[in-house]
Amino acid sequence: MTKLQQVYLLKDNDLNIYKIGRRTVGTPRFLTEGSLRKNGYVTDIEQEYTSRGLDGEDVKNLETVLQDMFSSKRVTYPTIVSTVTLPNGNTISKNRRPSGYTEWFNLSVEEVSEVVDILSNS
């Protein structure tokens, strides 16, 4: 039996942009501090809304429809710079593209409402 998935809408409160993506129901992807760090994000991100659980093909189609609807609003999430200080005092910096960095959109309040309406009726 395949696991159900959901389409989600997240908001980066620091950058005021939104992510439309999908995940398996019950996974903490982008919902916990550890998951955010693992996926390369270090900002204040919160879940705005999710669809109900859907089968794989339906969730993929819904995600595609929403991302295509707002393709003109697509923004690339900025590169994150991670810096680590080694025990000898030297520092190493690394540029990193977060996971899903192309699934972000600069949506208006009305567009967010439209996404939520579509997700709530899916």
C-alpha cells in the first residue's frame, strides 16, 4: 500500500515568500527545526495549509497545477552560506542551495487565499 501525500503551502516569514510542495502525510518535512536545517533553511518558516491525503499521482498533479498557475510569481530561494569554526580556529564557509529552492513564489494575500481554497477543496 502506498503512503498518502499532501500538497503544502509554507511561508518564509523572513523573506515573505511561499513554497508550494508535496510530502508524505505524517513526515515533518519543513515543520521542525531539524528538518529545516537538514533541508538547508535557517529562517522562520511555518506551514500555512495542506491538502488532505492524496495518492501519488493526484498529489503530483495538484502540485503541478498550482506551481504552473503561479509560474510568473516564481522566485529562487537565496543561497545559504554556512560557516563552521574548526577546533584549530580556522573557519570554513560553504554556499548551499536549500532543498526545493525553485518551488518558492512571491504571492499576494489574494493569491495565498486562492491556494488555500484550492487545497481545502482537493
